[in-house]
Amino acid sequence: MSGSYDARAEGEGRIYQASGDQHITEHHHHGPDWTGPDSVRRPAVGRAPVVLRDRAGEMDRLRAAVEPGAGNRVYVLHGMGGCGKTAVAYTLFHHATGRAGRVGLWVNASDPASLRAGMLAVAADRGASDGELMGARSGLRPAADLVWHYLDRSDRPWLLVLDNADAPAILRDGGWLRTSPTGTVVVTTRQAAAHWWPGAELLQFGVLPREDAALVLRDLAPHAGSVEDAGEVADRLGRLPLALTLAGGFLAHQVIDPWTLADYGRRLDSGTGPDPIELLDQGATAVGNDSRHLLSRTWQLSLDTLTGQGLPEAGHVLRLLACWANDPLPLAILSGAELGPELPASRVETALRGLLDHSLTELVSRELRCLRTHGVLLDSVARTTPAGQRERLAATASRLLLAALPEVPDRGAQEPHVTLLAPHVIALLRRAVVWETGRATVEAAAECARRLVAAVHLSGDYSAAHTLGSEAVELVSPRLGNDNVLVIGLRQRVGHALYRLGRFQESEALHRQVLEDCERTLGPGAPETLEVCIKLASPLFNLGHDGDAVSLLRRAAEGRHRLFGPDHPLTLLARSALLELTTTPDEIAAGESLVGDCHRVLGEHHSITLGAELAYARALRVAGRAKDALPHARAAFAGYVRRFGHEYPIALSARLNLSRALAALGQYGEAVEHAEALVEGRTRTLGPKHPWTIQAREERDQYRRTHGGT
């Protein structure tokens, strides 16, 4: 038999075709085809907050939005992942369904399927029939219209929470987000761009205050330690609610050998065992154990969304930011940032805007426009940065910082951005070392540190210069060695900061080590070796070793003369330093020539010229020629005050010299005035126990006694 047959199957029926006789038996078992959520009347959260900390102002505003008669409004809770937006929505939900007497409806809006299923479940809850729902699910009628039809006609006021709406296009494309006089809508999202939320009231959420952050840890693990211990751990975690919840959950669920908060803090910083992000992720079982509750994963959700929106470059910008610290970063640093084909310079602006819109970073209002990114986020991103990208990222981060740091900073206040870069330079050094980047990249980062420490030192902040320099040396010396010229420069800066802080013996010891390393590796006549000679002379002189100090300064002056010539600024500096410690007739005659050379080569207002005037005034005074010294002492003091202000350290030294010259001439009234101002200035800048403060106080008291007796 041959021929053709027409056939049609419906539902789950199938068509069979064969030659010969057939006997077919089929059994079809029909069950419910519902694939929506099990409930929209309960918040779908992994773990409810024990107590909602802080957020008082936001909760007052949201509670007012669910009072009787309130409606027709949308509130968007936005902020970075893990900042507690869902916890706020959860707390509001229970207030609305309890005290406010509203119907509470909770929908997961993280993806189109979940949103659609959840909203149709809302329609069912508000009275839609099975037939209407089937028509909406099959596309025979607009699903969003059906949902809002029943929301508008609800017999009770309601609160609708659209949680995790991190891709707002899902809401817009389907028309899912609307307002209704019968209810209030709350959206939680990482998407901060206002254009996605026309007509909505935006509430931004960030990290918690320290006290509240500590209480979050205490809420979850009340027996793990003191409030102060909790505060220290909270600071280490950047006071991010998700990180606090993970840490508290971990501590609360330990059984065999429970840790204290202090133990946990030490493990975060120990560098052994699990890294901080992995340690935090171990607490995820206490909060639902899904990807949104894993610090190692939660940021990637936003980056995946950005990639889906055509912005894969955003991930490269975030990985570049992870080379630096979580402190405010001047935006100008990113000018010219590029990483080759993956991140051309033309795409940095757009990629950065994507990060801002998804709350992965934020703008900070300061004197300079700055960017701030949470530290836990940066650590998580750095941890997952592919090894093949790390070298280029760290090298680019170094290049951008070098472009912003002065190669040879001048004395006095630095540009505002220089101080802001301090934490970023140290963070970059740490990243370069931990990532095991090549020697050239580590050296570039070390050069950033050298420039930074020099600038901070010359601004007069010797304590910060000492701290920054010491940390930089500790980080890079294991990779580069103490003989590396950059490490030598950093160690020398640390030694000079110790001198300025009055720690003369420590300064001498460190400078002697550095001088020995310089002579061995660079040679006795190298510029770096001669610089250390000058710096070593200062603590030696203050310790009473005048002869050794003068010998070192004479060596430096003669060496620089040979290397650079008589009129080079470095030679003039060395001659000035030598003049400050010598009073022989030949040196005083050379001092007059030095001042003239500085005026001719550099001008009367240059800091080197002012230093020569000050050194010459001192030499004349010590030689018994106070009358000749006084004009130079006044000129140096006035020049330093004009350039740097009354409390700059060298201006204070110039005031000391002036008061001594006045006292030597018997002009005790004016000498006391300067001595009193000197004591006040040194007490404020150096502290009351610094040797120079004590010395100034003793001289002031002596002048007072002498002046009172005249």
C-alpha cells in the first residue's frame, strides 16, 4: 500500500507513521503546570536580620509610605551589593503586614522568568482567575496589564516589594513597574542611575556607622567578644552589612573550637590560612548560601549584567581600581587610563559610568572630585583577577600614579591630590608584591612610594612620612633588596623623618647602615651616597658629634662640586648645610659668596636662597657678629613665612635663629616675643616632649628672666 496521510496532534499527543499493522497504547498523566513561586506573601530572603541597625531616617520615610491612605508611589532602595537594601525592605514588609494592616507581596525581580512568574502570582493572589492567568502565561493577553488590573482593584491596600531588580530594563520592557492609588511599591536594586526610575523616590544605602556595625556582629554572635572587639572587626570589614552578617554567622555557628571576635580579626590580617574573602564566604551557610550571599561572587553579578549591556570594559576598570585602596581616589588619575584592546582610553568614561550606575563605586564630594570603592569589594576583585592580567594592571596603576606625583617636590604644602594618593600608593605596592609581578613593575610602584614620601616629608608632616616610608620599605625590600637604589632612597627618607621627629640615635643608626650600603653598591662618590652624608650629619650634630658632621658635609659639598659644578642647586644646598655648622673665618667668607651665588642663580625668594641666608645668619651670630647676622636672620624668617607660613618647620627654625640674634644684641623684648611664638609653634607641630620644643621652652624662660632683670 502506498499513499499519503494527513495527521494532527494536540496537547501531548504524538503522530506515528509505519507500514503494516500497528497497535499503540499511550497513557498521559496531567499534573499542575504552575512554575511560579510557592508564596508571594512571605519575603524570599535567606536570613532575616536579627535587628535592623541604623537606617532610622530611611525607615521613618518608608513607614510613612504604608500608613493608611498612602499610595501611588514607588521607592527605589539602591546601593552596592551587600549594603542591606533587602534587609530594610524585609523590615518594612513586616511592619506593613503587621501594624499597618496591608497585604504584603514579595517578588524576586532578578531575571525575567522570576519576575513574570512572581507578578502573575500577585495577580492570582489579588483575584485573577485560572483562565485569565493561563491566557497571560500563553501570551494571549498582556501579563503586566492583568497584574496591575487586579492590583488597582485590590480590596485591601498593599505593599509590593520587587527585590533584586538589578537589571531595570526587565521592568521597563514589560511595563511591570507602575503606580497605583491602592498600594506602594518598593524596589531594591544596585542600579543607581536615576533615568531608570522616573517619578520614583530614590533612597541610597551605604555602609553602617561604626557603632551600629559593631552591634550587627554582637547581634549575631553576642558571646564572641566585647563591643570594642566588634568595632575593630567591623572597621576591618568596611562596615558592609553583608560582610558583617557573614562574619557574625560564621562565629555563631562554630561548634568544635569557637573563635572570639579578636581571633577572627587576627585571622583576617594574618596572611595565613584562608584569605579574608574565603574566610567571609564560610559564613554564607548562615544566610542562605546562594551566590548573592558570597562575597567572592556577589560583585560578579553586577559585572555580568554590565557585560550583557555591552560594557565588558567595566570589569577591567574595576580590576584597575582594585590595584589601589578604598580611600577617595582623585578622578583625574583615570585620565589616560587604558589597558590595550581590552580597555581603550575612549571606553574608560563609559565603563566608569556603568560601575557608578551599578553601585560598584561612588562619587565623593571633596575639594577634588573623587571616586570611592568599598575595600571588601576591591579585595574580592583582586583575589579573582586572572593571573595573566595582573602584570599589566599593576604596571598601568603605577604609570597613572607616577604621572600625578611630583618627581622633585618643593618644600611646603603639596597639591591636594598628593596627600589623597598616600593610601593608594601603599595599596599598589602591596598588590604588586602579593600578585608577584615582575621586578620592573615593583620598581615602578616603589618609585611612586619614593616620590610620595618625599612630598609628604617636604610638606612638614614628618610622622606621616616616617609611617609611609617604613611601610613601603617593609613591602618592597624583600623583593628588591636593601641595595636597590629605590629602597636606599626610601630608607634614607625614613632616617631623615626620624631625625625631624627628634629620634636622633635611631636616625644616626639607620643612616649609617644606608651609607654603608651606598658606598658598597653605588660607590663613595655617587649622588645617592653624598645625599646620605648630608642627612647623617644632622643627627650627628644634634648628638654632639660636631667634627664627624662637618667632615661628612665637607665631603658632600666637594663631591657635588666635582659632579655637578659650583652653581648647581644640589651643590649650593651642600655648601649651605656645611656653612650652618662651621664658624671659621674662611667658611664665613665663603658664606657671603654662597648667598651671592644663590641670589644670582636662583633668585632671592627660592627656598635654597632662603636656606643660605639662614645658614649665613647663624654662622655670623655664632662667630660673635650678631649685628651683621640680624639683617640676614630677618630676611630668612620673612622669606620662609611668606613662602610657607608661620608654622612650617623651617620657618620655625628661622624664628629660632632670629630670636637668638636679637637676644645676643640685648633686644630681649622682641626676642621673647619670637621665643614664645616658637614654643607655641613647636608644641603644636612637634609635640611638647620633642627635644627642640624643650630647648625652645628653656631659651624662652631664660630670655624672660634676663628681660625681667633689665
